[in-house]
Amino acid sequence: MYGKFGEVLRTELDSIREQGLYKEERVLESPQGAEITVAGKKVLNFCANNYLGLASDPRVTAAAKRALDEWGYGLSSVRFICGTTTLHKQLEAEMSAFLGMEDTILYAACFDANGGVFEPLLEKESAIIVLDPEDRVLFFKEGKLNKEDIQTAVALIKSELKDN
């Protein structure tokens, strides 16, 4: 069907598989939770975005059913394109109040948040250094991060802490 292009794709995919870089899709046969069923086996699930185990909590699924009845299946695309619902704004306002923040923007995934926060703010040579409440250094840099960058960030934070 794809002719020569199909051959190129097959060769590239074979190379990726040979290098051990090909990722097979993990097909879940059960609801999300700490324990899931994959290929007929019960396994522990250590993936992101269900840290609190709420994905299959009956209260969450009941609320989702109510929202589905009221709002339909969801937006046709991302909020940036389709718009933001009052439901989004209500949740963000409640999160802001709970966290004591001026405002909140909710993203569906960390990947989306990175694109919505760091990409617009960082230029090629930019970096963001953050000291979180547990005194861990979080260092974000456009491009590849190396050991020297991390050492520089740690030195800057330690220097700042000594001065205060």
C-alpha cells in the first residue's frame, strides 16, 4: 500500500526494535488502579497521573457521569482552540482558593503543562531554577541539561540560601 515509503518505514521500525527502543502499547484489561490486569495477569501499576488512586473511585466516576450528562463527552479539542467551560473555571477557582493562589490553570497532563508554561517563557539560552518547599533544586533549561548546569544551579541556590 505504501510502496517504497512503506519499506523505509519498515526498515526504520526494525532498527528501532533491534536497538530496544520500540515501545509496545500496554493494553489494560481492567480499570486504572494500583493493581491492573495486562495480558491476563494482575500486575502493579506504577504509572503517572493516578497518584491518589482516584481514577476508578466510585465518587469520581459518579461525578464524571453527572458531568457527562450535563456537559456531553467533552470539548472537541484542547481548551486553547475550543474554549474554556465554566466547569473548568469553577474547578480552577476552587483549586486557587484551596492552594491560596491568585489563579490556577489546569492541564490534562504534565506534557501539556510543560508546553503551556515553559515553552512560551524559555528561549534557547534560558533557564529556570526553582527551590521547592522540600529544598530540592528544580532546574529547567531549554535544550539539553548537563551535569555542569545542575552543579551551577545547586551552587546558585546554596549561595542564595547563605545570603538569607
